[in-house]
Amino acid sequence: MRIPMNLKQCVWIVAMTLCIGITGGTARVAASASPQEQHDQDYSKNKNYQVGMRDGRDDSAHNRDHSKKRKFKKDDDQKAYETGYQAGHQSQPDHK
């Protein structure tokens, strides 16, 4: 009679462990999706993105590394500028 009680406890412990693991994994996946959405934001029409793109291309053409350090009051403006700068600095200029 002692063996079935231990078996029930083991099954219960395994079930609870799986339940907690699945719930925790789902919460982590849901939490990690949010920063990815921010990363995919389209700044291409943002004027700060355009300024960053221009500065990045200019620095790339003159073989400089982030010569202008611009500061913006809003985090979103700073992110747009930095995204544009990186895109401009990495793009290859057209040589015809």
C-alpha cells in the first residue's frame, strides 16, 4: 500500500514541474517578442533618421567613425538618428 502513494506523489510532482516549466517558458516568449517589435520599427520617414543617414554616409565616405555626436531630447528621436546613421554608414556609396 505504500508504493502506490509514492507513485501518486511522483506523478503529481512531475505534473506540477511540467506545468510550471511550460508556463514560465510561455511568459518568457511573450516578454521577448516586445523588444523585437521595437527593433523592426520603420524610421525611414523620420527627419532624424534622414539626418543620421546623411551623417553616416558622410562619415563612411570620409572614412570616419561617428564624427558627430548628436543628442536628442526624446529617446525615439535618438533611436531614429542612430538607426539612420548605422544604415548610412554601412551602405556602399555608388562609384560610377
